[in-house]
Amino acid sequence: MSESFGLNVQARSGAARAGTLTTPHGRVATPAFVPVATQAAVKALPLAMVRDTRSQLLFANTYHLYLRPGADVVAQHGGLHRFMGWDRPMLTDSGGFQVFSLGAGIEHGVGKVASIFPGEGGPKPTGQSGMVKVGEHGVVFTSHIDGSRHEFTPEHSIDVQRRLGADMIIAFDECTSPLHDEAYTRASADRTHRWAERSLQAFASSSPLHGYDQTLFGVVQGGAFESVRRESTRVIAGMDFGGIAIGGNLGDTKEAMYRVIEWTVDELGDDSRPRHLLGIGDVPSVWEGAARGVDTFDCVAPTRNARNGGLLKRFDDDGSPLPQFRINLKNARYADDTRPVDETCSCSTCQNHSRAYLRHLFKAGEQLGPALATVHNLHFMSDLMDTIRESIHHGRFEDEKRAWLEPTGANAELA
């Protein structure tokens, strides 16, 4: 691990921990939520407005940026930070999930935001053929843009991410589906471990291209099979990665996902490297993930919900907890509502605009509607992470978590 990167854990509450993550582009207070900037942009929002939401770091997508505009174009600008005008930390994935989504994701009906949990009405076989062929060397896939054929290997993924230039990059892995059986999941995890070794070798034999260090995260796989997940954690943790990412199939339900996180963190023990939970970022999961020792979370849900009129809020107007922590601003009840989305929120949207105005923008198809909604949702997530960090530092994490989740029934099955 380079001197310009590392996690300093400053407070603990059970397995939950709060600290400071140092990167070449600044420090991040953890636990932290990571907005997704798939194609070097947070959808609907200029980056100056993203900064105003107090978002600390962004997550960009290797697969999409490889296809367009291409890693060489980004490299010619000096890397993603300069290309998109973002001077704070960045993380890129390996491309593994997107390749998976073109293969087993299509065949098994696994989406990015719609429930990924079969036990909660999630994926089931579609009968459709995927666009991916997985082999020991790597993955051959068909572009969703123009049908062209491409190959991703661990070495190629590292090369692309070197050119993209994020502070934190991720080793190439194979993501499995909740519908894969234990035998396939174990074979896939073993392949991910071999790819992890090749990713490390490619990373060690190359140099950063844009004048600052990068660090490489390994990915723990193993599905929701305890022995496979624990073994994968031991293998990945035994390698010289700068951080640990928890990925892949996380089980049939959220409760199963929480168990997967527990198995992983249990095997990590006192390991001080940062832990990132890939693709998860709804309010209950952030609380429960932080409770189990996760440091960072990326997810498209807050921004995607915003673009569809789903605005994050803790309480309804009568003071009752909102079970999904959001309201649908497109509902007719808000047509003449002069109040802000949340009277307790300090975001620029709530300080300047009413629910009626925002609903009008959505109904009129004005692009400003999704933008203002996204500002609010990202600000909400920043406030949420402030609450989580402060509760860890002040020794009241469990009380605060109960106050947020128990009235909604979000963790009723865990009680």
C-alpha cells in the first residue's frame, strides 16, 4: 500500500468503525456513500452541484468508459479527474459486473436496481441467451452499443483502469447470480482468485500514468454459501491488495446479505484495509452494512430514484416513519403542496423549491426536475452518513440505528 493511501480507523462501535481514508485526491470520512458516475457523470447533475451535496468520492464504470469514449481518450486528458473536472477521490470497478449483466444477468433476470434477491420477488430464469462467454483466460462479450466483440482479461482490465486513472481500482472478477448453485459458485470463486493473482501481477508490473499513485482492491466472491464465501475472504485477504471489496451474489434476501457481510468481516478480523460493499446503498442496508464493518458503499438507487420522482425522506408529514425512506413526488397529493420536500433538510432544493414546483417539473418533462431531486437525494445520503459517523464516534451507534430502522420494520426479521 502506498503512503498516499490508507484507512485510519478512529472509532469503533462493535464491528462498526469510523475513520479517515487517505487518497491522492483527498481524504474521505468513513463510513461513506459513493454516488455512481457511470460514464464519468452523475446523471442529471453538474459536478459543481454534486460537490454542494458534500459527496466525497465517486464511482465510475470501466466497462462503459472502455466502450465510449475509450480509455485512450480519457488518458489523453490526464485521467478521469481532469477529463470530467472532479478533483476529489474516485473509484472504478473492474468491468466484471457489467460483463456478468450481459451474460448470467440476462439469462437469470438479474437487474442492477430492481430487487436482486429471489426471496423478495427478485430474479428468475428468463430463457434468453446471454452475450458473454467466460473462460479461464478471460471473458469475451458483445457490446450492448453496437454488437462488436471484445475481450476482458485481468491484465486488460488493469490496463484500462491505469489509463482511466481512478485513485482506487478493482481486480477483475466473475460475478455470480443468486440462481447459480454451490458447485458453479465455488468454481467461479476459484477462477476469481486466479484472476486476482493475475490482476496483482499486472498492477505490480505497470506504473500509474497520471502523476499520482493508485491502489488495487481485491474482490471477495462466493455467493451466499458460507464455506465458499469464507474461503474466498481468506484467499483475497491473504494477497497484497490495498483494499477489500465485497461483491457478487449476496443471497436470497437482505437478511442473507447481512450474513454474507458478517462471514466476510469475521474472516477479515482486525484487518485495517478499507472494505467496500459493491452496488448496495439503500438506507437500511447502509445502516446494517456499517454495523458489520463496511466502510464505503456505492449504489445507483438514490440518483435513479430521484430521476423517477422518488425523493428520500425519513418521516411522512404526519410524523410516521416512511418504510421505504422516500416519497413519490409525482403523486397528485403534492400538486399544490407549497412545502419543501423535507422541512428539516438544508439542501438547496429544499431551501428554494416546493413540492408542487418539483412535481410540475416532472409532469412537464423538464430536465430541471430530476436535477433538483438528485441534489436532494445525494444531500440526504451525506446527512445519513454524517449521522452514522457521529453515532460511532459518540458511542450511540446501536441506539441511533434502532431509532432509524425499528419504527419502519426494516430490520424486524433481525430483532
